[in-house]
Amino acid sequence: MSAISTPLFYGGQEHTTEKTLDVRNPARPSETVGTAAAASREQALAAVAAAKAAFPAWAATSAQDRAQALQAAAGTIMENAEEDARILSSENGKVVGESTFDLMGLQQRTELACGLVDDVDAVEILPGPPTEVRVSHQPMGVVTIIVPFNWPLAILGASLPYALMAGNSVVVKPPPSTPLAMTRVLQRYAQKLPDGVLNIVTGEDAEIGEALVSNPDVAKVCFTGSIRGGKRIMTMAAETLTNVTLELGGNDGVLILDDAEFTEHGMDLLFMGIFGTTGQVCMNAKRIYVHSSKKDELIAELTRRLEQVKIGPATDPDTTMGPFHQKAQLEFVTELVEEARAAGAEVREFGELPGGEWSEGYFMRPSLILDPDPQLRVVTEEQFGPTIPIITFDDVEEGIAMVNDSPYGLCNSVWTANEDRAVEVGSRLQSGYVFHNTHGPALLDQRAPFGGVKQSGIGREMGTIGLREFQEPHALGLLKG
């Protein structure tokens, strides 16, 4: 695959830049996958201006016509799927199959957003006298969307098509370390919409972040990333009292009760919900609390799957686990594992690290950490890597308390053969989304609102509630009698 380059795209046109971003392959950091345009502050401002200019006409377009345009945009996403997936895997580090699903995520979520066409202009009547109030929902204006490296297209799909269906214009900032495939896909997508409705600006956060977030012409910022990043975004947005939706980190807990049944399919889903994308997914399981009667069976099921892991470069068809995306994260997770080992926890590692030309890649052997002290950082912090602490409990109240003992609250899961028990226990787990007998992106229902509580976020994405995040409620009171 030859090195590629991508431009900025705003106002319906490509734009070049004086500086570029070098994009490296985390499996072989000496390899340059390609270069992306690095926008200046002035160019970021120009992209916002283009979105602002396009907003009135797009807002005046009927919901049916917006949906038709977005359906056409969705049709472009998989046009070069094989090449785009390989580019994404090369710059990101995740296996090609996951990159293909990433592309599909944007397509599917765009189509789901189009299905909400009747909700866009829905009006609620509050009858009088003395007034009859008509409650409608209006687009907000220019929306800035900032996405992370791990699943950039699917994550974008949770916000972009909903913002567009609501009648807003959008500026997207791809992650600076993974901009290539995303920019290629979004440029095709944007070309099915009126000029300026969708704009793509790549660049370093320090250079263009303020122009895209605290700009008074930006009505809303939608950010997915770390808690630290979310706090920075919120601080900048506060300068102009800009509305925000923040989908931040997670330290998801898995609660396995004494009547849980470990089916083959369920364990496959849990395994992927822990180790998929080398553990670098906000909604991956990161802590397991298992009833003592189920511990040995659980460890055996996970061990059997871990023994089949093939670690290697993402574009190798035999690879099932690629490298970390960044060296700093490899070093952080390694530190957490070694800290747990030094504290007396049993660490079981699996797989073999690749050698030869891949020896400098950011690879790590996946591991289980058995019976760690619950106060260790590998339990209390989001690891974002291929390791999982497993802690036992004997009383369900103890298990619930341990899951909830966290400043995070993105997703949790409860495992039980009794559906009524799942509802009773699941309703007590403090998170925005609770799974039953599964965990992770594979069975996330995309019709439901998604987002976190506590420090895992503000606001929701997807579904009708996600659509409303990009609209302002508008009340019109008609005097009666």
C-alpha cells in the first residue's frame, strides 16, 4: 500500500496546508502510512464560517429531503471499503475485520438516523386555556464533532447523522493520529450534501482546538474521548457557554451472579467485549466481579480463548490482536500489570509477541489478573488495554457495591439466567447502559440512548434522545379565549 495524503475539506472544496501530520503504523513505528493536512487556526475558522454560511438553507430543508441526502451519503461509505479498512488498520493498529465494521458502523447509524425523519419536526400540543403551547424542536446551528482514534467512524455515526438530520451544519475534527481513512470516507460523504454542510478539518489539538470549540459561531460541541480531554473541552466551551455532549472514559464492571450460564456465544461476546481492539474501547469490560462458585469456570472459558490469540500487525490476516495505538498507552498498561504482580496478584499472560520487522511495534501479551487488591490502579483506573482484573464475591449486595464503587459510569453488565433478576440487579448498577449476559459494542442496541453518568459523560447519543441533543426546544404560546 503506497503512502497517501489527505487534504482539508470545507465549503465544498479541498484545501492544502503549509504543514502536514505524519501518520505512523503502530505495528512498525518507522513506517509512514501517509500524511494529512494540518490546519492553521485561520483555516479552522474558515471551516466554521463555511458551516455557518450553509446552515440557514440546510435548516430550511425539509426533514424528508435531509434524509434523502443522508441516504445518498451513506451509500458512499463502503465504496472503497477494502482499501479504506486496510488504511485504517495500518494507521490505527486494529485488525482489518474491526476496521471494516468501523466503516459499517457509520453507514448503519446514518441509516438509523434517517429513520427518525418523523421525529425531527414533531410538535407536542399543551392545550389551553389560557394558552395553547406548541412545543417543537429547532436546529442549533454549527456543531463541532471531535472523535477519538479507536473507532472513529462508528463513533462519529453516533453524532454526525443525528446532528445533520436535526438541520445543523457540522465541522468534524478527525483524530490527528488516525486521520487518513476517516478523511477519505467523509469527503465522499460530504459531497452528497450541499456545500458547507459537512466540513473536515485535520490538525493538532493545540493549533485548532480553541477555534473549533470556544468559537462564538459554534452552537454545540460533541466530544468523545478521555475524561481529561472532556474537562479541557468543557473549560473551553464555557468561555462562550456552548452546549456540550461528552462521551468520556469508562471502567466498565461485569457482575457475574451465582446462576449465570456460560454459553459459547455469551463467552465469545464477553471475550470480544474485553479484548477487542486490544482493549482500547471505552465500553469494553475492564473489571470482572464473579461469584466465587463461578470463578474457576469463568477463568477456564477466558483461558481457552486467550490461548488462541495471535498477536501481530493488523493487516496480517492471521492476526487476532494488533498493537496498541500509541507507545505511551503500552507503557501505562504495562506499569499497571507489573504493579499488580508486585502487590501479589496472580498474572496469567498469553500469546507470543511478534519479532523480526515487527519487534519495535507497540505489542503486549493479553493477561488475566486474578484476585488483585481492589484498591490497585488496575482495578480503580481505566486500563484501556488487553488485561482484566477478576475479583470474587459471595453476596450479591457486595458485588453491586463493588461495581458501583467507581467515579466512572459508562456501561456495566449483569450475568444471570433469570431475566427478572437481571432487571432488579441491573437497575441498581450506576451507568448509562447495562447489558444482560453480554458486554461491549457487538450487542449495543443502536436505537437506545448511549452515554455515561458520573465522570463518564454528559448527554446522550443515538435514538430520538440523541437527535434531541442537537435541537433546541421551542415553545410557542397561543392565547386562547
